[in-house]
Amino acid sequence: MNKFINNNKIIMSCLLHSSSSCDSLSLSEITELQSNMKKESELKKVLDLSKIKERADGRYYIYINRKQFVGATYQDLILKLYDLYFGVVHSSLEDLYPKWQIWRRDETRVTDKTVKENAYLWAAFYKNTDIVKVPLINLKTIDFIKFFRHMTKDGTITRKRFNDSKSVLNNMFFYAIEQEIIDRNPLTDINYNNFAYKPENNNDDDVYLVEEREQILNYLKDKNDLISLAIQLDFCLISRIGEIKSLKWSDINFQNKTIRLQRQMLSSQKVNDDLSYQKTKHDCVDHIKGNRDKGFRDFPLIPKALEIIFRIRDVNPDNEYLFIDSNNKPIITGTYNNHLKAICKKLDITYRSSHKIRFCMASILYRENIPTTILQELLGHTSLAMSLHYLRNINPKVEVYSQITNALSKPAYTCIQ
């Protein structure tokens, strides 16, 4: 009949009888023909292919819902129809998830931590749900409003956790737009204030107190290993642990007594095609978490910080980086936190992770009347609301009780005045 059908006969002959007809076809052509046969078979389940007609000029066509589809050859038309019914345009979020992960591996600077968090969020909130099985082109904003309404209706998820989970979908939709599967993100039209969230647990107990900071610094004052020195310097800045680990001597301006935070140490595990992970790598990158313009910032070095930096230079003078040792090994965040945990246990202090040091330092500065706009700049945040989330009461509860008692025990006329 035509080349496509003839080739189908050839391939069937090859498969069934090891026919010499195969001699004219390469292995790649045989593989391609097998794929085309499978696609034609799938199409027959949803479309009557007997309606395909041949024109006088040799092209093939078919009408579907009064719309004509034309192919230069029968094979070409079959491929177009397959793409119409089963192609990437019909991908669901479930179909897209593994492809998105591979794309992130090849095209983005995604970190190991982000990959793992996203995988957990996908499994916790979306995997096996009905909405991720629907083709993207059929999803509407109202579908997600109903889905999110159900997700939040019992008030069991905080707004932060909800936003974290939503970021997975947002990133997948941006990927789908780049792949030209869809042309817009349906999540952008939702008013997220209309959902019921669990109140944030901004517990003052989850941050180091002023006196605990002093205890830790005093305990470490004679410790000159790089991890101990990193913890000490961390308690003198408002930095992220990745920024501390990536500091270079060139970042320090001894004349102006400032330090420049302008890069971070990233731990990354590239995603393999089977979604397994390669061995963890630690790379310094010249960009900061969040907004680059806000993330790059200078921080004043107090005398205590300068004293710690001089001690670091004494034990690690030859490396470009403050906290990469002579064997070119960086500080690992897990090791850092384990060291901090051991110190807290020895001092009978509740352990909090390295990130809570950042909360502590922001809260100390706020207590000392540093304006919130300056705190936002020092924290490297894009919004004031984000910075306010970091502020905690870092005074001991006994001291707070005393302050409240004194304030409310004053004579009424004193308060009025």
C-alpha cells in the first residue's frame, strides 16, 4: 500500500521469520518501525484509522471533529495523530515529575537539600492524588482552589508549609511552560488568604538565649579547631551556615572592619535518569539564597569577631578559604551541627541547629533597637515580613517576668503620664 505499511510488513517478517527483507533496514530503522507500529496500535483504540484517505498528490488526511489533519506520508500522519492524542501536550503532573527532576539536574543549580525537600513534599502532598493524574491542559484554576481548600480545611498545615508545598507545583508549571506544554500557570490567579492555615509556632524556646550565647562563646574561647572557630564566628554575624563555610580571606576588609557575604557553600547531589542520586558534592557558588541584590551584603565586625578571625588565620593561614582545611576539605553542615549539639549537651543547653544562631543574632540586634529595615538588609531578606519571622524573645523567662511585673506594678498616674 504505502511505505509505512510495507515497512510494517517487513518488520513483522523480520520478527517472525528472520526474513532477508531485514537486510535493507538498519537496527535504528527497525527500532523506529517497532515504535511506529506500537503508536499505530495505540491510536486504533481511540480513532478509526480506516477513515484516513490518500490524496492525488500522495499525501494522507483525516477529518476529526470537522478539522482536517494532513501528513506528507501515512507514517507522518500517524505520528501527528499520536502526538495529538498521546503526546507531551497531554502530560500530567505525575508524568512531568521525573522529567522535571532530570531537567533540574541538567539546567539549574538546584541543591541536594532542595531536591530532597521537594521530593518529600511531592510524596507528602501530591503523589497518587487525582489532580496530578489529569493532563495539564485540562487543569483549571478552580481545580487547584478546590484541592488546596481540601488540603487546608482542617487547619493542620501552616502557611509556611503550604507555601513550601506549593513551590513544588509552581516550579513544575514553569518547567511545563518552558517545554511549551501549557502557556500559563493556573496557580497565579488564586487568593491564598482565603484558606485556613495552622498558626505558626513561633516558640521563643526554639532560639538561643543571650546568656546561652555567652556560655557557648566562653566555653569555646580556647578552642582553635576550625569547627569551633566557625561556631564562634557564627555567633558574631547574621549569616547562613553556607555563607560561613564559603568565606574567603578576600571577603574581609580589615581597614573598615567589615566582612562581605557574597557566596555560599552548596551541597549537591545530581539526579540520575532513574531519579537516584550521585555522590554528594560541596561547591562554593557566587550567589546567595534568595534575591542576589539583597543577599550580597557587608556586615560590621565587632572586636570579638576580629579576635576570632585572627585565631582562624593562625591555624589556617595558607588556604584561600577560612574554613577549608589544608587537605582541601570543607566543613560539613552535619558535622558542624553535631559539634554544636555536643557543646550544648556539655553545657546543659537545649540544642538548636545552626540556623537558629541566625535567629538569635537578629533578635539580639532587634532588642538593642537596631531598626527592622537595617535588620532586613543585614539578614539579606527581600521582604520585611520575612525578617520579622526571625525575631524572638531572647531574654530568660525570669527576666521577662520581672520586666512585665515592674511595668504593670507602677501607679496608675505614672502609666498615664
